[in-house]
Amino acid sequence: MSQPSAQELLMHIENKIAQGDYKDSVHKITLITAKDVIRKVLETEF
């Protein structure tokens, strides 16, 4: 099984948020935070 790239993971998280595929508001905030961290790392590290 191959591992997703950071860009693929970012797209997956964005899709989950857009589709409302989360348990509750805390889970949504966690997804948003993860998305923001991944985006920031991609912008600054690469």
C-alpha cells in the first residue's frame, strides 16, 4: 500500500471538510487545523 503525498492528503482533508464528513465541531476544527499546518509546511518547506 502506497502512502499519499502531502498534496493528496491536503486534498482529502479539504474534501472531508467541504462534504461535512466529520463527527462534530471539534473534529471539524481538528481537520481545519491539520489542513492549515500541512498547507503552511508545503508553502515554507518546499
